[in-house]
Amino acid sequence: MVFTNFHYSLSKIFLRVTSFFILSFCIFCVAGCLAQEMPRETVRKLMQNKPGWLRGSPLVQATGNVEPLVFVRRRGHAMSHFRTLQKESGKDYATAKEAWLDRFSDETIKQQKEYGNTFWLNHLHKGLGLEAEREDREQLITFVPRLHKSGIRVAGYLGSNLIPETFFLENPGAEEWLSAYEYWGKPVHYTTQYFRRRVYFAHPEYIAFHKKVLQMGIEEYDLDGIWFDNCSSINRPECTNHPLAEEHFREFLRNKYTPEKLKERLGFSDMRYVQPPPDLANIGGQERFQVFYDPLIQEWIDFRCQNLSDYVKEMAGTIRTLDPDVAVILKGTFGGDNDAWKDGYDFARMLPYADVMGFEGGHGAGIDENGSVISNIRIYKMARMYDVQLFNRRGGPAGQGFTPLTVPTSLAFGIQSVGPASEKADVLPKNLEYIKFFHKHFKHYQYADNIADVAILRSFASMAYNNFTAHESTILFEQVLIQAKIPFDIIFDEHLKDLSKYKVLVLANQESLSDEQCEIIREFVKQGGGVVATDRTSLFDEWRRRRPRFGLQDLFQAEIPPIAHRGQLPVLTPGIREENRFGKGRAVYISRIIPSVPRRPDEFMRGRFWALPKNWEELVDAMRWAANGKFSVGVDAPLTVLAEFQIQKKLDKRLVHLVNYNVEKEPVVENIEIDMAVPSNKKIKHVFQVSADEDRVHNLAFEQEGDRVFVKVPLLKTYSIIVIR
């Protein structure tokens, strides 16, 4: 929807005036959010109210322009930076500056509007200094109003590194912000760009500087969002080599535990001489650390995750207080590694402070040479649990690594968002068709909630203190849920408090569970829920201390594994399956998820290992038995057809998104059957199929029997929505 500058200005003024009154009490309580820390719960409540513009229309990201010209020149190979733009526009630029300025032209805006893009990411501060970048940044003064006039929202890119060559000229004391030298005595810099130095992001002066940049972007340039770059790489162990990090770690331990609890945890209670552990990857290789049983290493992992979360919380609170209609956008990655250890990144502590997540890297969408279905569906599921939209920037800003299935996957599994559509010539035309489809059929995406009967848990202690096997089991079980088309959510520790919407809870090698968590799970089953657990689930507590038997032994009735040597995992007897009725519910224990693709003990669980496990059918059967009845929806289709299930409650509509991941080898899938639960007191009136592959609606035959409706989809090409109402 195009809006005028006049109406846009009025709306922004209204929002800022009303936000003053709405947030004044909150600001009073925290004594000024721009100067002091805001309580976590306060910011989480603020974040529950999403900027209205995010959900009012399709959110489609353009490739944008995050690099100031001064940075492009400093980095070198300036002309190659614009090769994508040159191919797209057909222009032959005489200079790098001419190419860079063309990104701000009316012609570029018109083209992005024609593409269907509604969101532009632009440089705000890269790291060279506010004055060093001012000339380039001033383009925003006229560019932002022109984008707004065309109905395109604008976010400012905030870099995560500093470039001392210019930044220190403006900020002489900023040298104290830098991360100290890494393990081998080298400066901590960004990838191969040695001139970009890492900082300790929790330094109070660095935080104050970033708050100043936020205020500038929102008040001076009227930005609609702030994009925090590289959140998943600024907290790696080498980045926390800083004296303040050491003191912050000690404070963390003192605040987390009483002296008595510290003595139980570490053997002593005086933290004055506690030092963070070294960068373990540099002192023997990751293969030495199958699990982390050292309590200080465990606490260091937890501290780093909380420290980054608190930084993001401060940024989010500042933005919400300055203008509640400005979006908080975090960039992260996911690929099967132990993110908590490697990157100090815990999705469950980051996503509550985000409106949108920019997702770069990871895995494309398709089928690999092993026949594995590779997708980023897991990160969509994680984001949805916190009502966070997602930009899939697979491969890089220009869309390198996009496949023909990237955008359909975003449409099917995301929340009203796509981006950025690749500008590569081989996939651009088809992506533009999908974006046009998104705009035309937006009513089928807006305010749609996920349907889920199964929850699969990613507990922090289980996933953070085990580098490999917990990730292997969890990812493989998630793969079964994805390809078997069982409606599911990915949940985290905090979601255990309310499992009422689920029929089955999956605990795939969730080995480290607290007594409290075990009791919650036990009560869930007692009240009629189902549990499917595998491997060493509940054999350890939240500090990864071995229990004499499973913490959920009364549910499992399973054989207790023998005691293992220090640092090794207890050996499980393969082939065990135990079914048990407990209270009103059911529990199944399976001793092992059997991978189809062999993995070395020291390899992270990345995409090439994501093939369905050998005993996937046993896992599906276990979930069905534990559910003690049908799931809300079932789809009879090949394993390479993926599905997402949603409901629009206000419109009384149910939606089934279908994506054919094997479209290259099987361009048409015929006679897909859907069996979906519906209210028995309501009669289904209409079922139809809207397809991105052809611009027309197909009415579908259906039968309703009580509280189930049966639909046959004659034909699926790449992507379709089945609408039931």
C-alpha cells in the first residue's frame, strides 16, 4: 500500500507522542533507558507489541545497500562490489562512486517497487566512525522520504566491528573497547579483513555509543528499523578476551548463585581469582570435547549467552522507548553446530528481543547428493515461537546460494516475510512470480497461527553442554517431523511451563534436565499427554551431573546405562523400545536414533547428515502411539513434499502449505490426500487451491465426516496453498 509523505509524517508524530505517554511510567521506573539498564521482563513486555507496519502488508526485502562508499574503497575491488547491480541494470558505470550513487536513484526505487519489495536495508554505521561515514550517510536525508513515498520501509544497518584507522581519530579512548589478542597473540579481526577489529560488545562506552547511533538513526533519519549485524559472531570466545569480560563473568556467578550454591557448584565461593577458560578450540581441537563436564566451562557458556542477550535487550529497550514503531532486526545463523559454545548464541534468549531476524548462511532449500532434504525450516519454527519474522538471506546480500525453493519455503513456513529475493538472473524471474503471488494472496498469510500437535524440546543444558550427539539426535528427529509432515513446534526450556496445546512432547536425547523440568514432564503425561524420548534423555541434571538412573525412569521403564569414564558418554544398548502408560498418558522410550549418513565423532551436525534416520518409521509410530489418537492433520504425499499447517481463527480458515522439494526430478506430484480436523459443529463450505505456478484458483472436492475433512489435491507443481473454510 502506497502512503503519502503527509500521512506518513502524521502517523510517525502520532506514534511518538502517544509512545511518550505509554512508556513514560516504564522510563520512570528504570531512570532513563538511554543511560541505565532496563529490566529484562520490562523489555520483553515492550517487545510483545510489534510495530504495526510489519504485519499490515507483505514484508519483502530488497537487497539494499549496507556498505558506505568509504568502506567500499578501503576494502578494495570496489567495482566488483556492484557486479550484481550492473548485470541487473545493464549499465556500464565509469566509477565506483557512480555505481554506488545509483543505488539511491529514483530509477532504483522504481525498480524495487516493481519487484514488489517493501523493505530496504541501508547503511547507518559500518564502523569507521560517525564523521568518517557522514558524507555517505547523508544520502538518507532525501532517500528515506522517497522510499516512504513509494511504500518501502527502511532499516539502518549497524555494524558489529570497528575500523581503528578512522574510528580512533574521532574516539581516541575507544581502543579500550577492542577485544584483546586471541590465543596465539594475534589481533581479533573480522574474517580476512584485518582492518576490521572485534570489540567487547558489553563495554559500557561501546553500548553508549551504539545507543547514540540508534537515536541518530531514528530521530535524524526517520528509519523504520535497526539491523544489528553479525549477532551470531560477535560473541565467539576470542571476542571476549577482555578484562571487563573477566569481571563481568565473576559478577555473573555471584549474582546467579548464593555462596552456598557456588560452593556446591565449584567447590568454593570466593570468585575474586576466577578466570574464564581459554578458547578450547585452540588448545587441542574440538574432538576432545564431546561433552563439557567442567562446571566453569559450562558457566562460561551460559554467561556468554546471557551477556549477548543482555546487550541485545539494551538495544531493543532503547529502540522501543525512542519509537515503538521501529523494528528490532537481528542477524544470525543456524547450521547444526553448538551455537551456545561456539558463538555464545542462544536463540531462546535472543529472539524475545527481536521483531525480525535476518538469517544468513546455513543451508539452502533442496535435495543434496545423499538424497537428504535440506532446508532452513528449523529456524522458521524457532522464530515463530517468539512471533519473529524472518529474512532468509541465504548465502549473502546479493542472494548467492538461493535455490528455486528458497522463496516458496519462506512463504510456507515464515510469518508474512520474504527476502531478499535473489537478483541472480537464473532465479530472479521465478522469484518475482512468487512475490507477486505473495502480494495478490496476502489475505492467506496475514495473522495465521501455526497448528502443532507435537513439541520437540531443545533444552539449553542438553544442547550447550554436548557438542555432537544431542544435536545429532534432535536434528534427525526434527527431520522426521519435517518429512513425515507431522504438525510440530520447536520449543525451548521456558515453553515447558505450558504444554497444553500439544499431544506429544519429543525429547530427542535431551540428556540434561533439571528435577523441576522432569516433574513438569511427568505431570504432563499424568494428565494425558504423550512423551517420546530417546538416548540419554534425563540421565543428567541441569549441571550435567550423572543421575543413578534416568530422571524420568518411572515414565520410561528403561534399562539404566552403565557408568562411563570421565568425559565419555554412557554406552546405550541399541534396539530397545519401551512403551508405558503413566496416569492418563503414554510414554515411549527408544534407545537410539540411527543415522543414515555416517558422521565422525568430531563433526558438527551439518546439512549433509540430515538424511532421514534408518528407524524413522519407528519414531513416527512411537509418536502416533503416544498421541493416543489422530493428529490434527495428516498428508499422504511423497517424503519430498513438505507441508506447513496454519489457522486464521478470525476468518475461520485452515491452511495447508505444500512445497515440492523434488521439483527438479518430479515436476508434478499427483493425488495428494489431506485429512484435517475441523470443529464438528461447523460445516466446511469451500476448499480450494491457490498455486504460485499458475494464476488461477482450483476448487477442490472434499468430504466431511464429523470432525474431519478429507481433501484430494489432484496436482502440485512447486508451491500451493490449500484453503479450507
